[in-house]
Amino acid sequence: MEYWKPHKLASPHDGQISLKMNDKVRSTEEIHGVPVGTEGKVILANGFNWQRYRILFENGAEIGDCDHRNIEPIGRTAKRLAKQAAKANR
């Protein structure tokens, strides 16, 4: 399995999620044969105007162009993002 480093200018805008390599996610809608609720991990985080992710799902599917509209963070990833949001709102 190949892993790619994100471009140094890639960063999320307001309303987008900020994921890193190996973060755990879950699909929130059916994506090209990946059922809702399937878990996976981020293998690429990239984009300039639109932060998008390539996800390797548990069912073996590797899907690109995923974003906050069709994936959600889970586990430690969700806790980390919640903590970051709380700090930003102070």
C-alpha cells in the first residue's frame, strides 16, 4: 500500500474537516459501492480550494474525492477534532 504526503499548502476551509494520514473515518452515505457506516482510514489528504481525502475502506474499496459531505471522523480522530474546535471557540 502506497501512502502520499499532503501538499504543504493543503488546508481545510471553514466547514470542512481537517483530517491527517491514518485518521479513522466512517461513510455517511453510499459511495461507489461502499455502504453507509463502513469504516476506513485516510491514505491521502490534499486540495487547495477543496480539502479532499482518499480513503481505504474496510471492504477493500479505495475511494478518492471524499470530504465532509460523505465521511465523518470516528474514535480518536473525532475526539481530537472536537478538542481543536473547543479551543478555537474560546
